[in-house]
Amino acid sequence: MFAMLIDHPFFSTLPRKSVQRMAVHARRRDFLARTTIFRAGEAAEELFVIRRGLVLLQLPSPTPAALELLGPDGLLGWSWLFPPYRWHLDATTVEPTSTISIDAGVLRALMAADPLTGYEMMRRIGGVLFDRLRTTWAHIAQSPTLPCSGSSRPWAGNPARIPQERDVSREQLATPSFSGGPR
């Protein structure tokens, strides 16, 4: 497993000793097409490195919404890093998929014990999270309606009433009632 991990762009410049420790707790996991890897709400106990295949990330709901398609060299899962360690999305293979999974408890312990590795892992995972957030923003921007609800936002459910920058002062943005904070 060490050779496969150290060849991956995410792990290639991490300290070799750290990658060796990860490799001891890594295993190959293969999935058939249309296999659910995990569902939102389940315990997040692994980081997946996609070696081959495609994985669809979807919002959980009665009518799932596709968010992103991950392919070879993609990283699947970050929920293992933050309590309560539960998946927030559903992940399903689109075609036969081969992954390397690394035990999340081992990763958290390694990151805590080795600050350099911990920092680098957090920095890199932060980059993955930011990319996923940008993808989500793009989906929202293309949506005919915004996924807002509740009367605390006067524009909820009505995109035509979304405040524009020219309509809102910095002071208004900073108020708890406008920002969605406690009243």
C-alpha cells in the first residue's frame, strides 16, 4: 500500500514515515457499479483514495441531488475528520471502482501526534473542501430557486427578492438577524 499512497499527489510530499504508518492501516476496497459506499448519517470511519472508477456524491433526500463526480486520484470523504464523524453525503459508484481506504482513527491519531503531518493533512483537506464548496456554489447558481426556507429570511423561496450588494450595507450584514445568527 505504501507505493500506491506515496505515488498519489495528496500523499507524495508528506513525510515518508507518516505515509508508511498510514499504509499499515490501509486496505484495498473494490466496489461494483451502482454500489453505495456510504450514506449520509452513517459513521465516517475511512478516507477513500479513488484509484480507478467513478463515484457520485449526492445530497441525501427523497429525491437525491447530484453534487460532484469523483474519478481516479480523487479523495472521498472528509467527515471522518470532524465530530460527530458522520457522513454528510451519499457516495455511490457509477462504474466498477477501486479504492484504497485508510482507517480514520489512525489518521486522526497520526495527525495529533505529528503536528507537521497534521498541518499538511488539514491544509490539503481544506483545499479539497474548498473545491467541493465551489462546485456546490456553481450548482446553486445554476438552480432556478435557492434552497432557502423559513420566514427569518424575507427572500426565502423567492430569488427575485435576494438582497443585492447595493441593497445591503455592511452594518446590516453584520447584524445577527441578517446573518442568520441569534436574535
